[in-house]
Amino acid sequence: MLQKIGSGELNWCGTQYPTNSAAMDANMSLWEYEEFLFEACHLNSADPVAEWMKVHDEQERIVQILDTKKHLEFKSKDTQLTLDVEGRKWVNCDGKVNFPDGEIYTSPIENSVNGHIRFSYPAIHMGNEVEDIVLTFKDGKVVDAKAAKGEEFLKKMLASDEGASRVGEIAIGTNYKIPKFTKNILFDEKLGGTIHLAVGASLPEAGGQNQSGLHWDMICNMKDGGEIYGDGELIYKDGKFVI
């Protein structure tokens, strides 16, 4: 499926219908969840299409800058991570595939990821919640994995195949109309002021080569002192781009 998406052979769009169970996961009433969904999708604006065109234009400006960078460094509380992206493509997620949308992502060079990262929110996979994850990487591979809750499941998933313990995606969430974590990755990976890293399968459209049956997104808050450097230049601080 990922290969077909990457080649353009398969067109798709993932969205969310407001249901009672989704609202309960997000600690909202159904009415609150409906309004949350409409806001996140810019559907309450006078011209939603125009709003998404603005998202496209701003993110495209940032993507073009990031496409010139070779080396990235991420810093935040309990996080210091470096990786290389030379030759990889940054993808502008502007509402055509996921809806709502609001992120930019790439697949890093597979053996380049080094350092450690602490994830601010529970990582949810196959109905399992894993809390307070800290991953340590050496030459692209997870060499240590800790969690306050669900550590056994985390380690099982990372060992599920050869590519599961490597990074398939690094991304920056840009949708500031999503105000809170909802236990739904469609929204949570788009949270403005966060980054997310996915262990497992790379995204072919970004030039990634890692293969795995796993693709598990984990989210790190960058709003309180978080920084991103591109080739030594500060490009992002406290949850927003400064370029």
C-alpha cells in the first residue's frame, strides 16, 4: 500500500466521522467533538478551501527551505537527536490525503539517527497505550527503549521485524486549530507545536528505504523550549518556525 501511495498509483483520503466513542477517548461530549473536528478542518471558516490554500502556501515555503538542509538537530526537554536528510524530500501535507491535515514530513537517512528522544504523549498502537517513552538511537537503530507503562509491548513491537527499530519518518505538526491530545493519531500527529517520529516503515514518496510491517508515530511537545537546527541554523523554536 505504501509503495502504491508513494508512486501515485493509489489515491486515498483518511478522515474522522464524529462518534460517541471517539469523543469519549478525547474526553469531550459528542457536540464538543463535532466542533473540535470542524475547527481542525477549517470548516467553520467563511471559505475553507481558501484556508487550506493558505496552509499549502505557508508549508510549501518551509518545505522548500528544508529541502536545502542536510543535517537536523532536535532539542527539547530530555531530547537531543540528530539525523541526516540530504537527498530526501520533505512532503507538504495540506489537506489532500489526511483531513484534517497540517504537517510536513520526510524519511531520514536510515543509519543517520543518533541521540535520544522523550515522547510527551502516550503512544497508542493496536489498542495499547504506552506512556512516557524514551528511545535512544545509535547509527539509526534503537539501542535502548524505556516506558513508564507498556514497556514490554514497546520492546515487542520494536523487535517485530528487522526494520521496526529504525526511523521511518520525522515530521513537524503545524495545525494550531488542534488544541489538545485526543488519542487519535489523525489529529494528534498534526498538533501545532509538536514533532513526531515514526519507527518502522519509511514513506517512499519522501525517498525512504526502510521496510517494516510497523509504522508507529510517537509525539514530542516542542512548545516549551524546543528547538530545531538545520545545518547549524536555528529554524524552529518554542513550537513555531523562525525562518
